[in-house]
Amino acid sequence: MAGRRHNGNGHDARHATETPDVSHIKNVDVTHEASDVNISGILKFVMGLTGLGVVVFVLMWGMFRLLNAQEAEKEPPAGPMAMTEEERLPPPPRLQAARGFGVKLENGEWVDLEKREPEAEYRVLREQWERRLNCQSGEESPATSPNCVPIDEAMKKLLEGGGVPVRTSTRDSGTPGVAPPTAWSSGRVSGKAEQ
């Protein structure tokens, strides 16, 4: 005890940050758990809970189907003056993504766009334009219509033929009596050539 220092409150200053050695303390009456969690018990509980949930879901689904079928049998038949589904819809044009909304193509085909995203109408129109540009529609194939040329082939023919013809100036061509338009004439062409 002679070598120990005490701070004024009765505690040893050296042991303030050190853990005391307690290995000599033994209590034979107290034991500890071999495992904190029983894994097999938890897995059995989860599997039982999942199986019970599936059984309850199937029973509820069956009950609702049975109740809906009973209710449908009780519903009286429609009267002779009742409107059909098509007659209940508002007159066209209808709002996008609303019931009965669709597009009629040039060939008479009806494309139903009900409950589709708003961009679906543009995609249908774009596909129709692409078919027309490439002569892929049924009635305008290159074999049956000589006037239909796919856009890629038309561009190649135009470049092979020397390009688009350009009108030359009337002064260079020497056309008498026609003056070329000037900035002050706003594009109008006078009948007399200015001398």
C-alpha cells in the first residue's frame, strides 16, 4: 500500500483505465447458454407461417370467386332498351388512354390503344409512315405499283441522275421580258425586264 497513490476521493488512480483481473472468480452454480438462437426452431416457424399464409390466400381467393358467382346469378338481365358498351362511350375523338380509344389507319385497320401509354399513338403513326416510305404496305408494293419507290432507292436514283435540277437566273438564260426578283420586289416578278 505504500507505493499506491490515491486521489482525494478514495479511488486508486492507477486502476481508473485498467480492467481488473477477475479470472480467479468462479461460480459453479451459474452456467451459460450453448447457443443463443435455435436455428431449426426458427426455420420451422417460418415455414409453418408461410404455409399457413398460402392456405389462407387460397381460401380467401376461392371464397371471393364463389361470392362473385352468386352475385352474378342474382343480377337481372339487361332490358331491351339498355345501351351496349359501344353505345355508352362518348362520340369520337376520345381522350388518350380512355376506354374505346384507338386509331384507324389508312388501310382501314383499327388499332386499339385503350389503356396504353400516350406515346403508343405516335409509334403506330410512325410505323405507318415508315411502311409508306419503304413501300411495304400491302396495296403499294414496288412490284404492283410502278409509282412507289422505296425512299433509299429514290435517293440513290436522284444522286445518279445528277441531283435535283436547279433553275438558273433569268438574266443568264436570256429570257426576254422577265426580270429576276430583287430584294426590293419581295419576290414578285415584273412582266418587263428592267434595262
